[in-house]
Amino acid sequence: MSKKHKAKAKARSEREARQARRVVNGIFIGLIAAMVVALLCYYVAAGA
């Protein structure tokens, strides 16, 4: 492979890794937000 092709492949790999981290972080943030909302709903329902 030429140097240019290797550089493009490395850049693509890094871009995909960044995107995968973003997806994982988004899932965790979404789960935490859903848990907070569920707890708030539970406390509101239990208090009423």
C-alpha cells in the first residue's frame, strides 16, 4: 500500500473510533437521563 492509502485508512479508522465513542457516551447519557426521569416520576407518584 502507498503512504497516501495508509494515511487515509488510519484517518478513517480514527474517525470511526471517535464516532463509536460518541455513540457509547450517548447511550450512557440517555440511560442516566431515563433513570433520573423514572425516579422523579416514582417520587411524584409516591408522594401524591
